[in-house]
Amino acid sequence: MAHPLRVGLKLSPQVYPVETHRAVWKIADDAGFDGLWGFDHLLALGPDPTKPVFEGWTMLAAMAEATKRVRIGLMVAGNLYRHPGLHAKIGATIDHLSGGRLDFGIGAAWNEPEFKELGWEFPPLGERLGRPQAILVASAHWGTAEPVLGTAEAPETVHDFGGFPDELYALSYPAPGAPEIARQAARLLQEAGVATAEDPRRGLDHGAWIPLMLMYPAADVPLAQLSIQPERDPAHHWRIGRALRPLREQGVLIVGSGTFTHNLAAAFRVMRRGGEGELPFTAGFVDWFAERVAAGATADLLAYRERAPHARENHPTDEHFLPFFVAAGAGTEGQAGERLHRSTDFGMAMDAYAFA
């Protein structure tokens, strides 16, 4: 059955004066747009969060009064910013003001700087994402010529590093394996024309178990690991993620684990002077990525080594960044990613992104 094409207009309630917003609302209402959408962020998005930004629901109330026909809503209302009862009351009020034209979208509200700025407790990542049915993680610390899926029933915790305190080697992450999910992933890759293999003995390297220990400390979510191909480019890894998208329909969380920047020689220099500060070439790189991810500029992301500022200083080699492209490729087509976290450790960026 054919459905009519509907066209909406997304507006960012930041930077521009309210008069500009009112003019755009009227043009959209008169021109026949089906929807007008704002967002529910308390700080401006982009590299400079100090830019002026209007509160989303208040803007919707004004939009309801200024328009007559077009449907209105937020993409999306942050469900942690207000008590659910208050959220429902605000939505019902605006629906009445607009004559029944509100579309109520709900999201996780996981922009960490907003919580810090307002003094709110920021929930752990695993709590914000919810408990998946299983996890498939692509780790920068398992490199092979072609993709390999770990199919162990009970993967061991591998301490694949040296020179650290004894307490770190005592840590264990006894999550059950997810061999059937791994085999489904292998079949999906083969159907996409990607040669794969399976390894029933592979344990969990620290690129897998350390982030998941923080996300799901109970170690009760079935887990499988996927190798990366250090000699292949970002486009190859994006295609892997795209082929694995159907797993998400089964509740599988696809994780890419690496480091957003990874210049160890420069990081060791920071360590020697006490571990403080950001490397001079990091900020431009991470800001460029934040802008391109928010814009959904996939072509730019895949060509980052040629287009991003200071790409080679931040990644002398690709392997620690390739898992990012697996996760990005597994995102929904046409939807931009969102930065969840921004920090540095010994000068290296630890940014994290989610792809809906």
C-alpha cells in the first residue's frame, strides 16, 4: 500500500533571534510543510556550547500559537530532564494550544555536558542504553586479514598488556559468550560478500572487557567479539557495520572499541610531564569529527585521513580508529550520530558516539 511522502523541517533553536524563528515557522506553515521539529538541548550543540540556545518546549508553545496547520514536535524530548508526569503535562498542554498538532518524541537525553552544567547526576552509559539481548564488539586489539568472529561459549578475560599494577591483572569479566550471534554475524557478512572465519578459542581482549565492565558491571549480557582489519580502510569497516545492521533488530548492541585519537609517542610525552593537558593537534580533529557526525557527512568521515585536520598526528596508523566505522556503519541510514562523551586522557581524546 502506497503512503504519501511527508516533508518536515528540523530547526535548531540556537544562535538565531526569535524573530528569525517566527519567520521560518510562518513560511513552513504557509508553504505546506507537514512538520516542524525543534530539539530539546539545554546547551548549544557544536564546538561552542556557550552560544545562545532556547528551551525546546517553550519554543514549541510559541510555535503552537504562531502556526495554524503544520504539526510540531521535538527531535527528541529528553526523558531525563523532567519528571515523566511533568513531561506528560507539558506535552498535553502544548497539544491543546496547537489544536492537537503535537507529535511527542522521547529520547534518552544523554548529552553529558548538559548534566554537568546543571549539576545533575549523569547516569552510567549502560543504564542509559538499557540492557541489550547480546553485545557484538569490534575491538582495535584484535587484528586479522579478514573478519573473524569469536564463538567461545565462555570467553576468558585476556590481559593483553604489560607494565601495569597487579590489581589490573586480577580483574575478570566472566560474561557468557554469544556464539549463535557470532555465527549470525558471520552469515550476514558472507551474504554481503565479505569472507569471514570463526575462532572458538578467542577470549576477550582489554578493548572488549574494559569498556563493557564499566557499562554492564554484572557481566550478565552475552558477548561476542569481532576482529578488525588494520590493513583495510574505513570504508571497509563501515561496510561491515552496514552488513551487521539486521542484528540490531534482535536487540544486539554493536560496539566499536578503540581510541578517538591514538598517538602513543605524543601521549608518553604528556605522561612524562604529569599526564595533564591536551595535545596541540587534538581539538581541531575532534571538533571536525563532531561537526561531520552531526551533519551525517559520511563521505567526509570515510575520507578523514585526507580531509580531517591533523589526521596523521592523531592517528599515525588507523587501527585504533577503525572500530568507530563499524559502529557508524551499523547506524540507521540517514540518521546522524550523537556525541555521548568528550574527554582526554594523557592527551589522547576519549570521545564516544552513538548511532541510532
